[in-house]
Amino acid sequence: MANIINVDGRPVLQVLWHLDDVHECAQSRGIDLTDEQANKTLELIAKSHDATIGVNFDVINHSIQAVLTKTWG
């Protein structure tokens, strides 16, 4: 979900991804995640965020796979 908020009187675009989004993305691939795994997925996305790519379903899917295979720190 994206919306515009005001920070110090200036407009800022804010994009929100929720735990439910991660679960839905995983379920669309036939994967059941625990809340802990979904939270770790969000943490990985936040730590490795690349503004030139942004956050999208490909990024979420890649991060889910990394969490499941424990290929991140």
C-alpha cells in the first residue's frame, strides 16, 4: 500500500508491506511460512533494500527463499 504523509510539513511517499503480504506471496507459491519466517523475510528486505529496484513480489519471493534456505545472516 502506498500513501502520502507529511513529515515536517513536506509530502513524503510511504510504501507499506505487511506480514500478510509476505504470507500471501509465499502461499501463492505453495509455501507455508511461520510468522517468524515472514518477519525474518521483512527484516532481510529492509536490510538489503536497493532503491533502484524497490520492493516488489520478485524481491519478496527471493527473500522468502533466502530465509527458507538460510542463505542470509
